Amino acid sequence: MLNHPEIQYALSRAWHKDIAANSLERWLELSQQEGWEMPVDSLTLLTSLFGASWYFTRFCFYRGNRVIYLFEDNNQDISSVESSLNVLKNISFDDNLDEAIEQLRIRKNEIMLSILLLQLGGVINQQQAETWLTKLADYVLTVMYRLFGLDQLETIQCSVLAMGRFAGSEMNYGSDLDLIFIENILVPDSDEFIVNKVRKMLRYISTMDPSGALYEIDMRLRPHGSSGVLVTPLESFLAFHQDEREVWERQMMTRCRVVVGNEELSERVNDEVLNQVYGEYEMSYLAKEVIKVRLLVEQELAGGSDKIDIKRGKGGVMDIDFLTHFLQLAYGAKCPELKSVSTRQVLKESSKLGFVNEKTALELLSIYEFYKKSEAALRVFDMKSISKVSKDTKSLLPLARATGFFNEDHHQAVTEYENRLMQYQDRVRQTFESILHAAI
């Protein structure tokens, strides 16, 4: 079976060919021992998976024949993901919370695996994958909110805000959850109760076990960062954002949405906080501040000369992000179409409104897709939230293959990928500078 032409072709295009071949050989041996059967089409898709993700390779061996159904033809469309999400959202427990959360971990990993298989099979593109990965995170967080009784509180209202990529429906493989918890205390001295519940819930979300963790959690975007309280009182949250804030803090709030929570509290957050973001700004000052913070992030957080930083490096993802932040803050008060949490959507609306040339917007959207596909290939291997990669051929080859560079000469494939990446980085930085400098 290993020598079948279709499987050999899949191996020749695998992102990590040696890992794919070794894992497939082990799987076929195990299948023979256990009497499992998989058709060639399913084994071809399994080969692609083994070459893309060591995390999901381990998960497949952990689950054994219980994941085989995911590779069948009738599961290779988006309706299978929708059905699985509906099953996931109904997870509940009577006596054993640990068993319910273990079931949630397994179901979450199976759905994420289904999304990855659809992408590897060419059924969905990177943007569609991110949309479904975000829906999955929404469902998981909503289930956890319910499992820990945060929907049944009588003395406190509670809402959970998504920030960053999570807010913008741009979750990638390995993305963490940027969260802010808001409380509105109805009965004095009841806040310690909810803090304990939230702390326990977050611990369960990030705990790793044989079936994997649900998500890593990042709470640093809450008011006052890591030194702030775990659950922010509504009045404190309102006061913080109604005060004069730094431009970078306004940028951050352009990527904020309520995921789950008390309806009344959620409406107040939307009405009284999120609308405060889009005020009147002096254009020159705004542009200078956005440039200053962007360059500061690049200098302090991007990788050194021996690494490529797809996200924070010069001309990377954050150039496009910061450009859209600027456009939103500059024109959002008068153009509500720009009040979007999605980088892609802001680019599209900015083009329609004439703030960005249509050709430039389409070019940036195409580059953004390339960047996010590269990031996906980097992260999905071990489900880590990373954006830096070494410049050696071994490290860059999976990214090259994931983005369509299949030259049999691996060094040449990587060279072609790097050339394309540098071309894109130069173009993005040029566009970023020209638009913002024109406002100064």
C-alpha cells in the first residue's frame, strides 16, 4: 500500500516528507494488526495530514480507529463540521465535570482536525479555515461558560470579550484565546465567587492531557494588563476606556467583540465602550503614533537576522493590521462600514470608500492570505502560537510547500519562497508608509 502511486504522490508533496512516511508506515502496521481498513483516498489524505501536523499525528494514534471516519469521502465537506459543532454545543454533565471536559477536548480536536483535512484537501481556503476555527473557539468557550454555571448567576452579570484574531474571526491553528472578562455586581461582596469560577474555568481550558489542551489563554489585553484584576468590574472597564487613552489602546479595541455573556451587560459594553473607540482624531498625530508603535513592536519583538517573523517583522502581518487600524480610527466615526473586527473586511470597505486604491487593496488581501497560510503551516505542526521561523532550508521547506512551492530541489523551493516573501514584505511596507506618511 505504501508504494501505491497516489500515496507516493501525496508523500512527494508532504510538508514534512520523512515524518509523513514514517508515520504512515507505523499506521499501516497498526492497521494490519488491528484489522482497520481505509481506502486509498483516505490513506492519501492521512498522508498529507501526517506531513503537516505532528500534533494531529499523535492525536490520530491516540484515538486509533475512532478517527478513521473523519477521512471518509462523506465527511469531506463543510456540513460535517457544522454537524459536529452542533453536537459539541450540547455537551453537558450531571456529576462528573472532568469527564464532560475530556469529551469536549476530544470533540474540539476532532473538529479542528476536520477543518484541517478540508483545507489540505482543497475544499476550503485559508480564510474559510480561519472562520471555522473561530466558530469552533466560540462554541468551546460558550460550552465552558455554561459548564461552570456562569450563565446561571443571580448576583452577578458576566460577559466574555474576544480580542485580537479571536475577535476578528481570524483564528489560526495554534492561536490562543485573547480574553477579557467583565462583571456587573448586583449584590455587594459577591465578586470573589465569580473570580474563583473564572480562574478554575481558565485552568481547565489550558490544561494539557493526552487528548490535548483546549486552548492557551492570553489575558494581557485586559485593563492594566497582567497586573489588572482577573475579572474587570463594568464601571472600572467603562472608566478606563472613557478616559483619554493612548492610540495603541484604541487600536487594540478595534478588535473586540462579545462572545458570550449576559445580554444586558454585553449591550452596555458595546454601546458605552466599543463606540468610544471611534472618536475624532488629529490625522497627523494619529499617523505618527501608529507608525511609532508599529516600529517599536518590530524592533523589540521581531526575530533577529537569523529568523523570519511573519507576523511582527518588517512588512509582515502587523503592517497590514496597523494600516487597517489607522484607517478605522481616522475615518470610522464618519464611516460606520469601517467598524469591523476583521482586517480583511476593513481592507475591502476601505477600497469601496476610496481610502485605499482597489488594486492595492486586492494585492494586500492576497499577501495577507499568503502570510496566514505560512503562519498556519508553521503553527499546525505542534499547535503552538508562533510566527518566527529560522531561515534554514529544513525549517522553511514546510512553509514553501504549504504555499505552493514544490520544486524537487528543496533548496530551490525555499529560495523561491523566500524571494516571494521578501517581495511581499517590501510591497506591504511601501504601502503602509505611503498611506500613513501622506496623512502627516
